Amino acid sequence: MPFFTYKIIDGHFVSDFGAHDLPSEIEAQIEAIKLACSLREGRPELLGKGYSILVIDDDGTAVCSIPLDVTG
């Protein structure tokens, strides 16, 4: 099973936010969306500052980036 790492970034690395063995990139993206929603509710001080959740696979390739800020 692939290993995915989650990081909070603001254009630069800010913080590691865990890692998971998940069956696919799609599952990793779903988890990133859930994490972003959780942070929006639980850490509102992060909003409006350009933070994103970056998902990286076990090869070091970026899978997706989910912004914390919601637009439109």
C-alpha cells in the first residue's frame, strides 16, 4: 500500500501533519480534503494566510495541494 505524507505549507514548508498508508492517490486526496475541512473548523486562525495541505507520495512526488482558504 502506498505511503502518503501530509504537510502544511504557505509557499514554504510549515509543518508535518502526519502520514498514512492508503490504497490510492484518490484516497490520499480525500483525506487531505477532510484534514483541510477539520483545520478550517478547528484552527480558524490559519484562514486567510495562504496555507495549504500538500500530499506527497512515497517517491517524493506531490500528489495534490488542498488550500485551507475557501474561495467563491
